[in-house]
Amino acid sequence: MYFALVFANCDEKQMNSSIPKVLHQIAYKSIGDWIFSSISAAASKAMVVHAGAEQVKEHFGDEISYIHQDGKSGIVSALTCAKDFLQSSEHVLIINSSTPLIQKDTIDAAFSYHKQSGSLATILALEEQESSEICFFNSKELVLSLESLDKSNFRPQSSLAHVVGQLFPKKESVGRYIVKNNMELFSINDRAQLALAEKFMREKIVASHMEKGVTFISPETAYISGDAVIGSDTIIMPNTIIKGCSKVGKGCCIGPNTTIDSSEIGNEVEIINSVVVQSQVGDSTHIGPFAYIRPGSKIGSKIKIGDFVEIKNSNIGDGTSISHLTYVGDADVGQNVNFGCGTVVVNYDGIKKYRSTIGDNAFIGCNTNLVSPVNVGKNTFIAAGSTITEDVPDKAFAIARSRQTVKTDWKRKS
């Protein structure tokens, strides 16, 4: 077992950003989160921080320890600040936040090599390069070497390889674990390199899903989170985005031009040119085109949600049809309900939001306003053009509109 120390004390000038580098995103996941997923086997994790520490702490919370590097910068200063942490385990991994593409399997294999070789330090490196910004250390020997090191000889920009060479001048004390994939040790120091890392990770994620039976019509235009799960025989159409810990079932067709964010999608679902955010969608449901499923919605099975429909914080029962130009907000809708075109659940009075219920098998005529809070019973019929402000009991017919008046032989005044 090893402890892991992440250097997040990077100079942000190259990124030209007020955001700490460790919080910049690759495939909808922060650089730091990618690193922590690759070192998940570590018994304890800590991060060396200075500028932007509050942002970093807010993002990562209390699951890791924080070591503040005040004043001087550079690797030697950071290691000195982390002395107590370094002494808490037999082995420690030092990893710079500039190298988030390293894979868990590589880290695990490198640690096994480090233990078996008996080296005081093991640097991860490419065949054609001497080193990288990732190294395993024997913790005790590292602390002893730090105490005897002349720290005045180091500049803040000194590389980890240079520091290791000064800490352990005998070459036989330092091992090298060869990493086969060059991109795993790719260092991100500016926006252009961040874009290259994004491309690498995006292609890797898409390839992984294809191996599991997912079809991508246009892999180069698919943007999939590293935490997303997609079932086999699902088709991902061009310009599709799947963010967060989203789960998409089997046999779905998602896209084109669709965004799914932190949502759970059932099997055999079709979503076209639409957005689903922090919601659930049941099996065999059709959504779109141009629908917006907002947070907190639970869409059942065999439902049709058509063009220009918006659902917000609502439960929609199985078999319901909301075909077009409708808003359903803060409502609990039963099964097999039909919403006519232009229906609005009026949930907001300018101060508070209210909730309405609509029973099974209700028929809501076109251009109906349901002014919340209101309860519409089962097997009811609401006449088109009605504004419903009072509860409608089961099996009732409700009409709430002005009586039509027709004046014959009417002439416009000049």
C-alpha cells in the first residue's frame, strides 16, 4: 500500500486562468478527479496547494488532506512542507497535476515494480525519455535525503527528475518504470495541451464504449463523460453529449444534437435533438425533437414527449402523451394522460411555486391552463381553451371559457 501526494501548486500563468489547473476539465471531469481515479489504490491522499486553495477544497472536500505551501515554490519546498505526510507510510507516490492522463493499471504496475526492485525511487518514464513528473519513493529514505539536502541549490522550476538525482546521486538507487503509451505521461501546461488531452481522453472513452457494443455514427463528434455508462446495442448519433454519471440503457438511439446530463435513461429509449438534465427516463419512451427535461423529473415508460415540450420537476406516468408545445412544471401526472397542444401547468404566481396532480386517463384539451395548485381527477375531460382554477373530480367534464358570441351583419367602423 502507498500514500499519494499530488502537487497542485502549479503556476497558472500559462493557463491564463483564475481557475487552478487541477480544476480544469477533461471530458467533463476535473484534472484532479482524473488523477484521483488513477490512484484509487492509495491508502491516503494529500494535495499540495497554494493559490486557489479555497476553490480546490470546495471541489474535493474532506476526502483528501491539504498541505499548504506558503512563500517559496518548487518541488523541494513542497516536499519539505509535506514532511509529516511523507513519514506516514512506507511508500509514497508523488504525482504532478500536470499529468492527469496516467492510467490506474499503469500506476498499479509501477508500484509493484517499485516494491520488487527495492529502489529508493522509481520514476515513471518513456523509453526515449529519462523521466516524468510521477515517481514512487521509499518514504523514510526520501525524508532523510531531504533533511541533508542543500535546498539553496534549487530553483522553483527544477524538475522532479533533477530533484530525484540530487536526493539519490547513486544511479543504482533510482529505478525506471517504462510507460508504453506516450500520452499517459503527457504534461498539460497551457490551453493547447489541455485540448490535446481532451481529444485523447475523448477518443479513449468512445473506443471503450464501442468495445462494449455501443455504435457511434460519428465518433469524432461524440462527447462522453468518463463516468457515463452506456448499454449494448445503443446508437449514439452525431453531436451527442453525455455528461456526469449518466446511465443509458440497452438498445437506445440518442441524438443527433442531444445532451444528457447526470441522468438515467432506460432501455430502447429514443431521444432526438433534446436535452435531459438530472432526470430519469423509463423504457421505450420517445423524447423530442426539441424537448427539454429539466432537473427532478421522472419520466415513465412508453411515453411520448414531442417537440417544444418542457418538463420540470415532475413525475409523468407510463403511457402518457405530451406531443407538442406544452409546459409541465411541478406536477404529478398519472398513466395514459393525453395533453393537447399548448397546455400549460401554471406553477408560479411570482412568489411561490405550487404543485398539481393529474389522474390516470385524463384528457387535457388544447390550450388549457392548469393553475396550480389544482387536482384533476381520473378519467376526466378538460375542454380545449379552458383555464382550470378549481379541482376537477373523477370522471368529470370541465369547461372554463367564455361563451362564444357571434354578431351577424357586423361592419367595421370607419
